Amino acid sequence: MNLYNFITYLEYLDKKLAEFFDNQQEYICCQKGCAKCCQHGNYPFSKIEFEYLMLGFKKLDKNTQELIRNKIINLNEEKITSSEKYFMYECPFLIDNECSVYKHRGIICRTFGLMYYREDGNTKIPFCAFQGLNYSKVADEEKKIISEEKYIASGYIQEPLAFNVSYKFLTNKEHEIGYGIQFGECKSLIEWLIEEFHIR
Ligand code: SF4
Ligand code: SF4
């Protein structure tokens, strides 16, 4: 039941996000083959999201599964020797710059590329704005905010908008109650994978 409700929630979320991306289409450069957002991250996943992701993994052919498993083994070694507080890594499901488990990807993955409100109310611009991608023509690199001056000069019709799509918000109690879901424990994707594949 939990997984069934979660899938219903994902359908709702995908619809909402599609509206937001559509609204901001002038600023969005996302396209097949662009995968910078999957190449350097920490990727928080709740238990239910991870279970759903693993269903996607099981649908992959044996060679692809083996490839992903080897990537996880290598990442585990990198993680052990890393001194970073939040280990940042390329997602092992990224193959040839495409997500191999696209339908089963996490909530955070679905929001990549949009501007969102943080808990403190400030706006977070996607990191790729500073790599010439989404919102780059209206972003102030130094202040990490949208520049009103650049927006006015840009000639864009739609205002650059942030949405309430922080990971914390999308996995909060309100959504759990509303959709009858228990998201469960949340940790970085690599930690789930190390546990799942019994890698130590
Ligand atoms: S699960 Fe897919 S979309 Fe999410 S970070 Fe990994 S490769 Fe990217
Ligand atoms: S969010 Fe940025 S890095 Fe990711 S696909 Fe879109 S444009 Fe590329």
C-alpha cells in the first residue's frame, strides 16, 4: 500500500513539476544528454524512494546491473578515503549521460533545474546557472541571486520564479498524511546502495 500510494504521489508531483518547468521554459536548458546535475551530488533518498528505485534497477539487464554494481564498489572506496562531510559523487545510475532508471528516479532528481525556496525563505538557484545553463542569463554569479537588472535587459516575458519544491518540503509530514505514505529514513543514495549490495 505504501508503495502504491507513493506512486500516486509521484504522478501528482510529476504533473506539478511539468507545470513549473513549462512556466519557466524560457530559462530552462535541460535536454537529453545534459547530466551535470547527476555528476556531482549527495542525492538524498528516503526509504520508500530507494525501494522504488531498486524496482527500476531489477528491470535492467544483467550487464547494466553489473556495471552499476561495480560503480558502487568504486564509489565506496572513494567514500572511505574522502574527507568531505557530505560525500559528493557521480550517481552510479548515470550511464552514457542518461539516467538508467529514469521512471524510478528520486524526488530530488525530478526537481533538478528549477529554482526553489529554501527553509529560510531564500531562493536557491540551480548550480548549473553558473555553468551557462538554466537561468544563466539572469543570474548574478557573485551574489547567487536573480539579477533584476539582467532580467529587465533580457527581454524575457515570464518572470524568473522560485517554487516550493525543496526536498524537505516535498517529503514533509503534510505529504505523508495527504497521500498515506511513510517516506521513512532519509540518507544519501550511496549509503543505501552500500547497504543494499552488502559492500564494506
Ligand atoms: S537516479 Fe537518475 S536522475 Fe537521479 S541522480 Fe541518478 S542518474 Fe540522475
Ligand atoms: S538541471 Fe542543469 S545540468 Fe541538469 S539537465 Fe537541466 S540544464 Fe542540465
